[in-house]
Amino acid sequence: MSITIMSRFPYPENPALTDAPLLDPIKRRWSPLAFSSDSIEPEKIDALFEAARWTQSSRNEQPWRIIYATKDDPENFDRLASFLTEDNAYAKQAFLLFMVCAFPTFPNYKNKPNRMHQYDTGAAIQSLIIQAVSMGLITHQMSGFDKERPYTALDIPADVPLMAMVAIGYPGDERTIDPERLKERYHEHQQREATGSRVFKGKWKK
């Protein structure tokens, strides 16, 4: 069976089988594995970070911190790529790679703890991801990376949590990915719990 048949659509398309109409970038967002190393236009990269910039946040503190590199800056790109686990080595083909951190306090409000820092950072990255999909890019967010070395290698303050690494680029050649792994990814994306098991009207339901 070919990968195209597995996915029902030519790679990298794998639109969600939704129960309600959704905006196209939300429906088309998933986490492909095969990236091209083709350059992303500078204006598109600017738009990604602008999308994050305009995300809502508690007290408008914007706690997300993003350290990025592109393939045309090999020294910094290779440093970021070196943090990835072996399972995420495919992401080294993407043109853009970045580390996401969440600043844990309110610098403009007496430096008090910000319990919303991770929530707000996640929202910013989701805005960035949806913007990427709308521009024809593919994205993959990853938790599989070295959790210690980035602090010294990237000069990250010790009290700032590392949240995720993200790869963004144009679609690559699906034949570079193990067919069984790719098949599993296609299938996994379409598996979602029913809305009613996660969304409750009035009170929590078991």
C-alpha cells in the first residue's frame, strides 16, 4: 500500500476529519516528518514571529522566549540541532529550527511569579503554527531534546523552563521516512477523543 493511499491525500496533506467546520489552517495542521531544506522567505519568518507577538498573555507580559536559527546560519543551526534526540533527527532537514522557553515571572510587575507563563507561551506557539500552515509550511513540535545542555550552550537563565523545540519548513520527500513510521503518524493524527469527553457543560463529568 502506498503512503498516498494511507493518507488519502498527497503528502503532506492529512486534514482532520472534524465534526464541525473549522478554519482551513486548523484543519490542515498536523506534524509531518519529511522536511525540505529549501529556504523560507524572510518575510514569512517575520510573519511567524509576528503571529506569536500578537497572542494574548497575562498582563501583556508575553512570557515566550524563542531562540531560532536557519540553515543559512550553519553554526547556530547545528548547535540547536545537536540538542535533538535520535528519534527527532528528521527535523534537522527543516530550514528553521527553534527552542521555546517560558519566562516564569512578571518583569514589569514586581517580578512576581507568573503562573500563566506556560499557558501563554503555548498559545503564542499555536498562533505561530497556524500562521505557518496558512503560508504553505509544515511544522513539528518536539519534546525530545536535551533538557540540560541548552542552558549553557544558549545562555538561558537557569530558572527559565525549556518548553519545546519546533521545526518549520517546506514539505520534503516522504520516501526519506520509514513507511511504517509515516503510516503510524498519519493514523495517529486522526485519533481524537470525542469532544464530550473533554468539554463539560456546567460541571466536571467523570
